[in-house]
Amino acid sequence: TPAVNSSEDSLAEAGFAQAVLGTDDVCLDREDSCSLSLRQLRGELQGGADLAAQAATREAAMRAEASGDLEVATRSSGRSCLCVFDIDRTLTGKQGLGSPRCPANQVLRGVYDEAWGHGDLTLSQLGRMVRSTACGGCHLGIVSKGWGGRGPEKSKLQRQLGVSGGWSKGKDVHSPLVVNCGYKPTCVRGVMQWYNKRGAALTPGQVFFFDDEKANVATFYGSGFNAHQVSCHSRDPQLGGKIGLCGARTSEVTLRRGVATC
């Protein structure tokens, strides 16, 4: 069985790559197999170096954000957007409602949710896959009129977003996760400012808000922020369609400019 490459092998490979990339142009000036082979090899090595550099940049950004150093995270990842989400019937769906009505939702048995009813916390498709959406490369936050549930629900939502900084209330926004917010544009501005204090340099036009309630989205007209209503495909008939049923789909999360309702 071949032995695993040693550190000496890696150093030798790195030295070879450096030598090829730094080779003078004597061979390259010739129109023969020497120049063709060297050009191909240089291209392959440079492509690998570019991929490695990109991976290192992404890793540095993730490490910086996990440690709370958002200035470094922003500079490393190039993030220039902020996505903020409502909780109830946006990141979540109706309690306990999975297949067949809401097949993309995940029911979390034993995690209690008492917003617009009561029962087991149920993540919408968006709540399950936030980082796989168009907002995956943006800073993330939450702004909710509700209180965000008890400890287990808050912890689960925070893990899903992968955001540090904790929770605060609408009257004193000092984190990216906000509950008990009476007027959402003001709270979203507070979240933007929280990130900007840590080096994000965001403007209102780079901020996107998502909510299942039309009335909440409408408050963003004239604010300079972008806002979009979600859970348009499923509305709760027990409340006259005022709120979502299954919650937001990942396809509803786009970085479109403006304010839009269903």
C-alpha cells in the first residue's frame, strides 16, 4: 500500500510548482511541444493555487465570524449584504405540520413553540436551509414582533443562522437577533448599525428583509431597505390568510431591490 505523502513530499511538490510558475520565458517563446507543455502545466498549477487561495479566504472569514471579529470576516468574505428574517411563519411553519401539507418542513419534537398557536417547533424550508439561499453569503439577522419563544427555540434558530451576538429587544437593539420589535424598519436599522460598528459598512440598499405578513412588509416603503413578503404559496386559512402556513421557501429569498408583497 502506498505510504501517505510526508511533509517532505509536500515541500517538494510546492518547490516544483514554484519553480514551474517562476520559469523564465525561454521555453515559452518557442513554438514546439516544450512551450505547449509548460503553458498547460503553468495553467493547471495557477488554477490550483487560485482555488487554494479562495478556500483559505473562506476559511478565514468563517473563523473570524465565529470568533466575533466581524470586521475581519467582512473583509475576508467580501460580504456586502445583510438579510434579516421574521421568525413566525417565515423561518418556521405551523406547529407540527409536516408532510403532506408542508413536505419541506421539519418538525422538532420536544422543542416548544407557542406563536400563533402551540406545539412542536417546525422549521420551514427556509428555516432549515438559510445558508443555501441567495442570502448564504450575506450577514444574517432576525427581527420579530414576537418574543422568539423559550430558550430551546431561540438556541435552535440561532444555530440555523450561524450567527453570534445573542438576542436583544426592539427598544434596545444591541445584537443581530431582535425580538419584541414594534416597528420593524427601526429594528432592522439597528441590526445594520450593529454590523457596521464591526466593520461591515452596509448601506440600506444592501439590506433585505423577509416576512410572511403583508402589513409588516408594507412598513418598509420609503425606508431605503428592501423587503419581500414570503410564504406566498401557503397561507393559514384559520386566520383568513393573514399569515403564512408552511413558512418561507428558499426560492422566495432573492436579493431583488425594492419592496414587494405576494
